[in-house]
Amino acid sequence: MTDTTFLHAERQNDLSQDFIDIADKRVLIIEDIGEMRLMLKSLMTSIGYSNIDVESSGQSAMKRILAKNYDVILSDYNLGGSIDGQQILETSRKNHSQDHSTIFIMITADTAYESVVNVLEYQPDSYIVKPFPPASFFRRFERVQKQKRTFESINDARKKNNHEVMETEAKSIMKQYPHFANQCLKIIGESLYSRGRYKDAKSHYMFIIQKSKNLAWAHFGIGLCELKLGAVVAAIKKFEHTINLSRHFLSAYDLLADAHEGLGNFKEAQAAMVGVLEVSPRSTDRAMRLAQMSVKLKDWPQAEQAYSRIIRLTRETSYEKADNYYDYLKCLTSMMVSNTDNSKLADKFKRTLIRLRTFGKSNPAAISNSFKIEVQQYLARGHQSEAIKTWMQWSKLIASGQASPLTDAQEHTLKKRLGII
């Protein structure tokens, strides 16, 4: 066998092994348009991937991502539901549900994404704008694979929580591949922080800012360190500066709210959550936090808006909850107490009450809560006779077991308020 023949045979063996390895890798395609789903699956199949899951909605994709590890995720940006591709990326990176070696490519028809992707806190490994030819996709995918291989040693060390190796490898990669400097510097800072070396991490980030003063992630890193070092006011300034540099840096808003709450600045904390929802309007967790903050502040209009957002985003999904409707109805009731024109609020109350009873029809506690809040809002508005009628209907449902019962003390208090004892 000649050297050339031997090398050719060796290369063929390598390709065969690559193909076997690829076939074992897991792929998730998230796309709401059927034709695009088929095309992406065909593209991945053509390069050897066979273990491919496909989802058409962000909600179902999120369940898969939280339950299963994937090697490749291809996600459309705008999925048309309550969860978009950026939220899926944020969740997978923030909660570490996917390993750092996972390839995440965003696919979008929104050209505006190109102008913000570089300042996003959670960036995809790559993105591609629709429509695109297969050749462009393959080139982009191969480029990401090469980058993942470059950082493979760091990802292995990260899995083992071997931070010193992470830092050593990052420095080595930075020397060999200067264009990866920012990624490596970021890894070193995160590693120092994870090791509890907050002063060293802060110094590291400050050194970076001296050379590149507009790197939002470096200012955010300093803010994190300031919090750990007890310098809350300084941390607030850094988080605010991070947001000024990149309004899409979502965690900066979260920690800004945390810092303000810790100092008792509840209005400022509320303002931070209002700000983040302007950037990430589909985040139900942040909407819930805003709602709960607003209730504490007795800012009923803001609480009403937040709960309305939660209800809108979760309706007909697995995240829909009876408690959200109940809390929304409590906000409406509180607003009606101080509002002179209650016709619009009463209409919202009625529609929400119907939805709560429909959604919670098999839940006796939800049914009882629905009647409880209905009685309360009638009493708050001075409609005593309507409150009594509602109680009579409620008591029948309690007797039949369709609504959960009150304690003797609760029933006595309610009847006293209704004036029937």
C-alpha cells in the first residue's frame, strides 16, 4: 500500500468515525413553520445527524430543553407564541440546562436581530437570516463546530469545576487565537468569581475596561463582585451603566432590582422590572416579580397590568394557573375601591371571573376563591344585595362539594360582613 493510499484509507476511516459520532448526537429543531422545519431537518440529516427532535412552539421546546441535553439546537427567533427563541437561549444558558458544548444557532427573518445580537447578554453561537441557501448554513455550522472544538478543553474543565484549568486553557487559547480574546477574558472573570476570588475578579474586569471601556459584560462582572464585597451602592451604579451600554443585558435589571430591594428602595426596584419588561415583554417570571412588587407598594394599576400580561402569556399553556386569575381579580377589586368609574374594571372582573371558573371547574379551592373575591368586590363597591346572592350560590356549591368549605370562623366573619347574622 502506498503512502497516498494509506492516508486516503485513514481519512476514510476518520470520516466514517465522524459520521458514527454525529449520528449519536442529539439535535433539537424549534420552528413554527412546517416547511422550514422540514428543510432544517433535511439539512441536518444530509450531514449525518439522525437523532433529531422537532418542536413547533417555544413552550414545548422549553420542556424538552429542561429535561434533556442536546448537542445542537436550531431555533427560530420569532416562534409566534408566548416564548421566543431568545428566551429559550436565555433559559438554557442561565439555568445551565444545556452544556456549554451545545451548539445554539438562531434562525431569524428579523434583520433587526443583526443590530442587537452583539450586545445581547446571552448570545447564540451563531445566527443566520432567512431566507438562506443550504451552502450558507453549512459554512456557518462548520465555523461554529470549529470554535466549539477550540474551547473543548475549557468545557471539559468546566464540567469538573476545575477553574484553574479553565483559566490556564483560556489564556492559552487567547495567545493562539487572538480573535477569541473577549470570550477567553470573560471565561477567566467568570472562573475567578466562581472560585470566590471577588477582589481578583473585580481587578480582572477593571483591567479589561481600561482597554475596552464599553464592554457591558465587564461592567456587569464588576457589579457582581461589588455585591459580593458588600458595596451595594457601587453595584447599583455598575448595573445601571451596564444597562446604558446594552439595554438587552437582562440580568443587569434583575440584579439592579435585587440591590434596590436590599436597600429598601422598592420604587426603584419596581422601575428596574418595568424596564426589563420593555426589553423582554414575554418573560412571565419577571412579570410575576413586577406584579408582586407592585402589590407590596399598593400600586394597583401596575400590578393589574403585570397580572394581565401573565394571564395573556400563559393562557392555554401548561403555565396557566388559577392563582394568577385570583390575584388579578384582587387587583381589580382594590382598584375599584378608589376608582369613580368602575364600568371598565367591572367588565374586566366579570370576564376574568368566568375564565377562572371555567379553568378551575374541577378545583374546589379555585371555585371557592372565585366566589370569595366576587363577594369581596361587591362589598367593596357597596353592592350588599349582590354580595348576599353570590354567597347563597357559593354556599350551595360548598354543600355539593364543588367548592371547598370555609372554617366556622371564616363563615361567621363573612356572614357578619354581609349583615345576615
